[in-house]
Amino acid sequence: MIKPSVGRKVWYRPSEADQTGPIPMVASAGQPLDATVIAVWGDRCVNLNVVDTVGRSFPVLSCTLLQDGDEPSTDADGNIIGRYAEWMPYQTAQAAKDAAPAA
């Protein structure tokens, strides 16, 4: 598990509501948005400053942060629902490397 801290970068996966609200986030299909942790509520809950693909910033409060082995919420048909943040592949690989016993 990677401990979140203020200033860390994560990927943000917007919900459908994020992309259709009164001021919708602009996101490319299948690509995450850039986000910075601005507050930490626990290992799996953070506040974020999200930047969409046209450079607009959005605060996202009490966002689920997926940790190693966590899966996003899905509906009965297996479609991902809701919003979430996740660590970038480099960060998870580095954390695994750091956790490995020295040879």
C-alpha cells in the first residue's frame, strides 16, 4: 500500500456525472486525468485538484483512492460506476520494488 500525502500525483478517472455536469470535465475516452492530492482523509480517501484535458481545474472532495488489489465499483453488468483515483503504474512498480527484500 502506498501512503497518500499532500502534493502526490495520481490519475483521476472521472465519473459520467463529472463529464456531463453544469461545467463538465473534458476527458479523452479511456485516458485518466492529472490530479494532485490536496488533503488526505485516510489511505483510501483523498481530496484532489484535477486538471482536465483543456487545462481547467476542478476540486474533487472525498475521492476514493484505489490501492493495490482494489477494484473500482461496478454495476450489475460489470460497467465501472463512479469516480476514483489510482496510483500511476510507475508509482506502484516503485513501491513494489522498495518493498522487495534486498538480494
